[in-house]
Amino acid sequence: MPTERLSMRHIREALRLHYSVGMSQRAVARSLGLAQGTVSKYLNRTRRAGLTWPLPPELDDDVRLENRLYPPPSDRPSDERPQPDWALVHRELRRPNVTLMLLWEEYCDASSDSFSYSWFCERYKEWAGRLKPTLRQVHVAGEKLFVDYSGHTMEVVDGLSGEVRSMQIFVAVLGASNYTYAEASFSQSLPDWITSHVRAFAYFGGVARQTVSDNLKAGVTRACFHEPMVNRTYADLARHYRTAIVPARPYRPRDKAKVEVQIVGRWILARLRNRRFFSLAALNEAIYALLVELNDRPLRSWGRSRRELFEELDRPALIPLPDEPYEYAEWKRCRVNLDYHVEIAKHYYSVPHNLVHQEVEARITQKTVEIFLREWRRICAAPCRIVRRRFPSICRAHIAAIATGPMSAFVPKPPGSVPMSRR
């Protein structure tokens, strides 16, 4: 049953309180004993009718005001009345804070012979229902990046030994625009997983607020339906790029449906099936050439290419890249020995002597080793990849007091020790 209209007296009073007195919609609703949504609806109706406060003298008559606010239905056939651009409506809904109500009001402002809001919603639902299932989800621009390995592999032949190796295909897809990145790597190990992320972020020129990944062991330490545990190195990458890792739920492929679609396999890998590659670089060069064609190819349901949608939607909303790319680092839990050293890669690094028997964490990169106590309290750092193994790297400030007092002459100095920097 349709809602009964407000009297013209109530509408005049609502306009006066809102425009003349300056009261908010919530305050006007409390004053008149109405719902806030009702006040908002009538204020929008008067705005679309081109009215404000004070009303023109010719609208002092209630009948004239009602005819202005509620014009009679158009006698034009529905197929001759202006139709909304549903593809534009679908694109605009991907922008933050954009609703169907807002788009309908803009449609009414652009045409005096427009349809009702209920008709607008029903027709849009019918139009969206004819799209592909992967496009039914509404992804906000710059919000999500979906990453996973394709189920297909490509072969690379070693030119010297003739050995054939299967290369893994990494795929990353932005949610709003479907802008795609793909590359081949030697394996699905943690170093290749992290390096592929770094190159994907550089390819997009920015970072999405959320990175939705599969539950592969390289990225997720413990797969769980409610509280998955992300790998420490993967979390370190997310912290560096100011994104959030959101693992997909186990056995829920629709959580990352963007990368489940076999577009990379059918458009890129299938075209390379009869070619033979002798290096990973040559394979990635061929993938990149077809990747450009894929992103420039118009989408059938949109009439726009992935690149055009990316430039319009995702690129302005992405988080800027940091000044330096992420440097791959591994984490290791260590327990401080009695000689206040920890062993990492068959080399010994000193820590403050008061940490004996305590558990610390080491962050190991190609250049340095950083040792942390209780998550992110760094206690020391030293150069990494020492050639002479089984020799210590010692910081004099870490040595116990007995070794720095009068008895220091009797403390043996280890040969070949390497100095360390303090925190």
C-alpha cells in the first residue's frame, strides 16, 4: 500500500526550518514528529523541482505546489523516454560512497521526463543479471588486488643440459577494473611469491588497500576459516607497502574469483603453447607482450578496455608506492646462547649479554642481519653473508662487564671478528 503524502503545510514547514532556520534534517524530523528519511525524501523532491525557501508567491496555493512537486505521469511511451546508461551506472557504483539513490537523482536532474526510483532499481538489477557471474560483485576502486598462481604451467628448456622445467604462472588482478598482471617464476616458494608481488605493485604503479591471496604455504602459515596466520615475511611486505593481506577462506574460490577466471590461460598461455623457450626472461617477455594486448582488448559487456577502466577507476585510488621497493627478508627465531651469541647461517652474532637464554627474532636480508626482541624492538644489526663461517660478529657494547673491567686483558679476542652496529 503506497505511503500517504505529507500535507503541503508540513512540507512548507520543513522547508522553512531547513533553509531559513538552518536546522539539520535530523532536527527538522524531531521538530515535526517525522522520520529523518521522510524529511530527506521531501527535501530532495523539492530540490529536483527547482524549489527552495522562500517559495514563489504563485505557489501559495496548495494545489499548485502539489502539482509542482508531483507532476502528472508522462504520456510518452516508455520506449521513447530517456533511458539511463546502465554501463555507466555499473561503473559509477564501483566508486566509494556512490549509491543507486544518488545515481537516480543525477539521472532525474539530467532529464525532466525520467522514471521512478523503483523502476530505476528494477531495470538496473535486470541489466546486471545479464552480465557474467564474475562481474556481479561490486568492487570499490583501489580496494582489492587478487593474487594467485594459475593452475597452468609453461615449460622452459635449459640450453646446456636440455632439462625441461615447469614454470609457475603468477596472476594479479585489480577488482574494479580487471586490470591484469602475469609473470612466470621458477616455483611457488616464498622468495618467488614475494618477488612477484613487488613486480606486480611496480607494474600497477600503486598498491590496493587489500591484497586477497590464496592459502598457499608461501603466504599463509596456517590456513583457517576464521583466523588464518600470515607468513612473517609476507606480513613484512604488506607493512612496507601499507596494504593488508586478506587470505581467502579455505575451499571458497569465489573469494578470489577474479584470478580463478582462466583468462590468462586462454588468452596468453594458449597462444604460447607451440613456442619453445630457453630462458625464464624470454618466457616473461612473450607473456608481457600478450599481456599488453589483453589489457587493451575491449570487454564485451562494457565496451571499454581494462586499461581504460584502470586509468579511470583504480589508478587514482591506489596507494602510492614507497620510495624504495621491498627487500626480501627471512625471519628466524633464535635463542641466545650462554656466550650471548645467536647462530644464523653458520655465523655467530652477539647481542646484549643480559639477553642470555631469551628468545629473539632475526630478520635476514642479502645485506644485513637485524635482531629484534619482543616483535619490533631492534637490539642490533650487522652485515650479512660473512664469507668466514663459524666466526663471530661482536659489538663491544654487548660484552659483559667482567670483560670490560680490569680483567679485560684476560678475555680472549676471537680472530677475524666483525664489528656490529648498535640500534
